[in-house]
Amino acid sequence: MEVEAEPNNTLAEMLRERLLLTGTKTGCEEGECGACTVLMNGRPILSCLTLAVDAAGKDIETVEGLSAPDGKLHPIQEAFIENYAPQCGFCTSGMIMVAKGLLDENPNPSVDEIRRAISGNLCRCGNYQFIIKAIQSAAKKMKGGNHG
Amino acid sequence: MANVTNEFKVVGKSHPRMESADLVTGKAKFVNDMKAELYGKILRSPLPHAKIKSIDVSKALELEGVKAVITHKDVPNRLMPRANGRACLVLEDKVRFVGDEVAAVAATSRMVAEEALDLIKVEYEELKPVFHPRAAAREDAPKIYPEGNVYGPQYGALVEKGIQEPGIIEWGNVEEGFKSADVVVERSIESEPEIHAPIETHVCIAEWKDDELKIWISSQRPHEVHDAVTHVLDIPDNKVRVFTQHVGGGFGSKYVERYVPIAALLSKKAGGQSVKIVNTIEEELTHVKRGLSSITVKIGAKKDGTITALMLEAFCDIGGYGNPISGTCALGTLGIPNENYSAENGRFLAWDVHTNHFSTQAFRSVNIPSQCLAIEQAIDELAKKLNMDSIEFRMKNIPHTGDIIPKKPVIKGTSISQATLEYYPAKELLEDIADKIGWKEKRGKGFTRDGTKKRGVGIAYSAGWGMAFAVGETTMVVYINRDGTATVLTGTQDIGTGSNTAFRMIAAEELGLEFDEVSIKTGDTSFTPHDHGAIASRTLATGGILLIRAVQDAKDKIRAMVSKELGVNPENIEVIGKSAFDKNHPENKIVLSQFLESTIVGSATGSGFLIAKPGTKQRQAMVVAAEVEVDAETGEVKVIKMVTGGTCGRMINPEVVRGQYIGGAVQGIGEALFEKFVFDEKALAYKHKTFTDYKIPTSLDVPEIIAAPMEAKGKQRSDTLPYGAFGVGEMGNCLMVPAISDAIHDAIGVRVSECPFTPELILEALEGKKNE
């Protein structure tokens, strides 16, 4: 995909305002809350602190890209629903992208590894233990399967 | 309560929030996901207390891209309600805290709007500020309002009284009570402000089309936003529509605020173009808070452990405009926590005091954490003096189902009276939570690890609310569609608590439908019935019982309609599972889809005042136990284990209920240990403006929390709560501070009287102990 960006546009702005991919949320816009996390070449990054021009030539994956074209949910998305991971849901997109980055690299993370992976993503509803359980359950679901 | 023999079909079986699929796919829209034509920005005061001598906006107006500028000269001379609190104009010629609204700009981009703010010249006449509620309550304090800083207890919405008196609740004779005590303990505590800090910051969009105003807002109380805007802008009810989307957390912060009419006025000036105002994180962390509470408590008891007198005096900072629900209201209206213990004599005084800090607004459980910190510290100290285990001491004094509280008639304070406690198994709950933390094995037997790390366990108890809310009439509406499916209409807002899902479950239960056969419509004040909003843990309790009544209303209409056809009197007809039938001969039935030609509408209106049974009182008991590890070398406190529960009655959606208890616990741990409000009085600046400085808990800061709500036994139906279900939104948040304080004391033998319990305070306390 080719999009033009102003030199001072952040990736978050480009995704949300130009491409209308508003699944990526902006919370603090200072790189502290993690709500805007997307994957760049498979690694979680903060799109509010990343310039859009720096995304040129890289693979950018957002929450909208997770489910299959026919709408079938990704196992992480399923696990988030089944384990009551979203309360208000504002941090959910960022949490899911961090989970994807983690599980793609480490299919069997321990609880501690999950805790560390999501420690840059704030959930003011305090729902961390449901999110951790969801990521554990997603890891189980993804075992053996090929999920983008 | 009448027993119902039927098993529940939908209620009591966990169901993920209905919004979950949209939230995990990114399809869920929040207000900031919507575009607007213009960006609004607010010029904020650099001074805590000043008169505006002059404002020059001419340079800002000249800037290309600026479409509107407003100052105090452009606002209607009509007072704006602040959630039942101190009313103020949309903008005034006076500022009352650093960050107070001075002027506002709408421009074609955020950058232009920000640039325009820099071009507005304001000349201030500085006034002496006052920051502490005890100082601000003195007669010689700088006056933030001409009538003084103490907000009168007898307030009503939009009414300024300015009475220099505290809110009061008094029964028996406390002086006599203390005289007859064998032991008396007095404790003073101070808990600092806490910031709500939803990750989705406050946001609204306003747009005029002809004479109709549309507002999209992230709010807990869309109808209250509607009411405030119609009032302050003097527009008829039917000309304002308030829309909501998903709300990214509220916790008491997302009520009515000035930025809403500001956006509306900017839009009007800009020819009706849509104007979006969204808080930056700095604005979010410095505009509303749980206020500072400075509390002294005195409790007397007999040798056998009977409490003879209980006295509490609280000074609560309500900030520049305030919201009295944080202070006096917590005692006066809600009657909590003066009812925690059955004392013969009691006096509770609370002063709501304006200061030159930003406003206080109800934050999940309001002031219970600080009041209970004071009370529970004193309770533990009393138990120690009496050589009793603190749980045994509490057991002697906690009221139980059927007890009349307070024990003697209320002699001062009009908002509470003696009444009989309905269902209140607090003692059973206390026992259960104590067992789950391992009280008997661990209390007083703390061990030391690695030389410096000391373990301890603590517990805290309080009464809480969660019943139908006293004020604020609400209407619930249900449509029985022609095919027998149903649609619920509600004007409240699901802010992540699962209320929409719970309402669908209740309607499905009542109508014998599947969950998917009931839908819910919300988020537009133009067609949803009026509702008091998602506050005070009232949504489920008030809305749920009214929804049950609304379904009954619809059923009654159907009964009357099919009576002739069935040849049965209406009272003998049941309407369930998309049919109406003779209760005694179920085979004599009518399938609704073959009978109904139009929608059948059922509705019910009420508030807690109308729902409650006279002479009875509903309370929900809460208990939290914590195990902590205190590093005596660094002062750091780590929560190792936490058990939290309440006598929540029925759980409509159990996993969601547990989520509320656990989430509240996480917030409470933040309040107790990390979340530090910092105001530099020399620089006149808040220093907690980012999440680096204002540290809310992360996944690494909290242990696995055990939620142990105690459900009512049996399949009961209640006239005043939906199947006996209390609201639990705030309950989990009440007692983390006192429970952690008690555990710290068990670990290192010191009681810290200031909250949050930062490493500095812990080390200071340890040093003090050494010097004793």
C-alpha cells in the first residue's frame, strides 16, 4: 500500500486519520500507555512515537488485519472474548498486538513472560489477570495452527 | 423476598460483554475515532487564584485557520451544574486553579488551535491561593467564593448556600459514650488526591444544524450532559441530542464538564461546523481527582470489646468547583461508613471545602478508602489495646441482618434515619475472606526474608452501597416486538462494566428468551428514556429492577389483549418464550407472532427513594485482605496476595462481577502504593502530568487477585434489587488502602498515616519507630 505522509505525521495519525484504521487507539500520545501499539516487521512498536515516514517499506500490522477476510477471528481475538479480557476495551487493540508479537516469537510464554510483554500497556480497568489468561489460552489455541 | 422455584435460565451464567467482538477487531468506535471539521483547544490558567483583568483575542482571531474564539464575555449568564455540585458559568472572569478554563479556540487543525492559544493575551490580578482543606476552612482563609470556601451541607443542584457548617450525622450522646469507654483511640490520617486517569481521555464533538445541537461525548451520564447543555444554553429539551459511543473508562470522571458547552459555543460561532475537543494526557491528569481527605477518628470501647462511641471528622478538598459527593455526601446522603459498626453513640462531621486545586469528582467508591483507612487503623489499635484479635473485635461490633442501625435515633443530619438492615451477612464474609488469606496462620507471625524483607497480613471491612440510587429518577423501556423477541431501551451508559449485557440477560430471563433474542438500544438521548447515568454502582440495581417492572408492564398489556382469545382472566395468563398461555392449562396458548400486530411497549420509572422499602436499609458488606512484603531497607511495599469480596447478593454475570472486584483492587493498589499527586507550590505547577510521573499499576505491579464475592443462597426474587443483585462497580475499590495499611503494620509494626504509602514514608515511619 502506498500512502503519502507529511514529514511530521506520526504513524498513529496516518493510520487513524488518513487510512481510517481507527482500531489503533491513541491514549497518552507520549509513548506511555501502549494503546497505540502496532506491529512493525512483526515487532510491537508505539505508533504515536513512530513517524509515518519511518514505516516506509516495512510491514505494518494493526488489529484490523488479524481476522481472516471472511471475518473469522484470530485465536488471540477469540481468546480475548472468551476470557473476558476487554472491560472498557480501550487498551484491547494494543494488548492484542503485543500478544501477537509475543506469541509469534515465543509460542509457549510463561505467565512472567506474558506479564513482562504487556507491562508497557496500561489497563486502567485493572483487568490484567484476565488479559494474561487470554494470552495463555491463545497460546494453546495457536499451537500447531498456522495463524498469520 | 418470595421464593421462586424455577431455576434461572440466563441469569447467573457468565456471558462475555456483548461489545467484546467489536472491541477485539477494532471495529468498536470511540468518540475520538470520529472526524470533526474543527479542533477545539482550551486556554488554561497558569495561576491557581486570580481575577482576569483583560483578555485580548484579536491576534488569535487573525491567525489563518482560526474559526472561533470564546472568552467569559461570550458565555450565557446561566449557571452550569457540576454533577449536583457548585454551579459555575461556562467561563468566568475568575480562575480558581492552575488549568482552569480561561478561553477557547476552534481552528482547522490541532496545531493552528494550539498556536492561537499562544496569541491570546490575558492580564491577571493575582489572588492569594489556598490549597489545604483545613487551611481553606478557616475564617481568615483567602476566599475562593465571596460567601466562603466551605460548601454547605444543605445544598441542592444549582443552589449556592455557602453555609459555614459541616455535614453532620449524630446519634446517641458521644461525650457520654467516650466517658463510659475503658479504652479510647484517636487516629488522624491524610490521603492524597488520586486521579481517575482513564486511558481514553475526555473527548466531545459538538455540531449545530439549524437550531438543533448534536453532541458526541465519552460520558458516563449522557442524559445529564443533555440536561446541563439545554439548561446552560437555554435550549428546549428536544433540540439537543447527545450521542455516545464506546466509553474508554470513566471511574467517576466522565460527568458534565465545561468543555461540552465550550465546544457547543465554539461550533455556533463557527457557523455550526463540528468542533472536537479532546484532552491531552496532561489535561486529563490535572483536571479532576479524588480529593485530599484529612480525617480524624476517635473510637471508644469497653473491656469486653463493645464499641461505646465513634466519632469522625473529615476535611475534604473539593477543589475549585467541586462535587460535594466526595465529602459530606459520602456521609450524609449515603450514610456510609458511619453504619459500619453498631455503636451506641456516634458523630460524623465532614467539611467539603473549596481549595485552589482542580475539582474533585466522585472516583470509584468516593471517599470510602480514606474514611476506612482512618476507622480501620483505629479499630486495629483498639483491638491491640484490648488484647483482642482485630477480627474478633470486629465480629463483636459489626451489625447483622435484621439489626436496627444506627442503634439510637439520629438527632442531627436529615438524610439518614434508623432502619432495619436487610440481608447483611457481613460476619460470614469477614470469616471467609480471613480464611482465604490464611489469617490464623499468618497474622502476627510475619517472617523475614533475605534479611530485610518482612511479610505481614492485613484486613479491612466496610459497608457499601450498590442498591437503587436514592436520587435521579430513571425510566427503563422494553419493546416486545411482533415476533415475540424484545428490545431494551436505556439511557444509561455501559462504561465497560457490562451493564448492557446484564440488561439483556435480565430481559431474556424475564421473557423466557435466548440472550440473542433480546437486543438493546442506547447511546442517543433523543429516543432513550431519561436515566441518571452510570454512577454510584447504581446502573444494574436501579436499571435492573426497573427493567423487570417494565417487562411486567408489557406482559400486563399482552395479558389484557389475549385474555378474550384465551378465555382466561389476565391474572391467570403467563407470557413467556414468545407465547401467552393459561397458567393452569399451558396447552391453551397463543403464539405471539401470530397475534401481535404492533410493538408492545412496557416501561417503568423510579429512583431509589421510590424503590426502597420504608423502614429498611440495604447495604452490601465488603472485606479485603492483603499480604504484603515490605523491604525495610528500601521502603518498598509489594502486594503478595490479595483476597477481595462483598455480599453482592445475586451475580447476574459472575465473571463480569469478578472482573469488577479485581479491577477495583488493581486501582486500589495503585492508590495505596504508587499514584502520587504532586503540586509544586513555589512553581505553581502540577508535576504528575504524565504516566511516568503518575504511576498507575502495570501488569508487573499486581499479584493474582482472588475475587471471592459471597452470593446469596437460593433462587430468590427481590422487590427492590434485580433478583437480589447489588451493583458492585465501586465495591472492589473501597478497602485496598486500609487493608494494605494493616498488612504493613503487621509486617513492620508501624502505621503510616499518609497515603500513598511511598517508600519515603515507610522509611520515615521505620525511623520514627527506632527513635521511640
